[in-house]
Amino acid sequence: MNNKYYQALQAIKTSIDNIENFIGNPKSFELYDGNILVQAAVERNLEIIGEATKRLLDIDPAIAISNTRSIINTRNKISHGYDEIENPQIWGIIINHLPRLKTEVENLLNDGINK
């Protein structure tokens, strides 16, 4: 596995793990919505995920990750349209999209190790 490819996958996995730790269990939108530090930390890690996804696409445009364009667009919106970001949007990403992304990234990492 290409070193830059591996580093990008690992950055995504680490960022997802960070977000899960920041959010805690049980997951509570109310706690997230009321904690500006957690919001900032989550948004920063979503930016990292978006940038790493862009790097992966540069290496392998056919990478087996769903919704790569949406991931990158989210990063751009957080970075450049920060005043348009709303907590329910970010929460939806956390709950509805990060679990699938985590599974896909773990599969890619495992496939790379097993080759």
C-alpha cells in the first residue's frame, strides 16, 4: 500500500475515532449543541476527513469510499462557509454518515495489510 494512501486512510480513521470520543455515549444532540468546544473539535476533524479524502481521490479516483464528493464539499463548507454551518447538519453527518465511512476505511486498511 502506497505510504500516502495509508496515511490518508489512517487520518480519516483517527478523525472518526476522535469525533466518537468527543461525542461520547450515549450520543446526545443536546449535549453536542450546548458545547462549543466539542463543536469546534468535531468540525476540525471533519475538515481533516475531507482533506484526506481529497488526497485519496488524487491517488485513486476509483477508491471504494461512498460519497467522496459530499465529504470534500462538507470540508469546504466548514472551512469557507463556516457561517452557514448549523449544528443539526453536522449532527446528521455524525449519526448517519460517519459509521459507514468508518467501516469503508477500516476495510480498505485491512485489505492493504492483507495484500
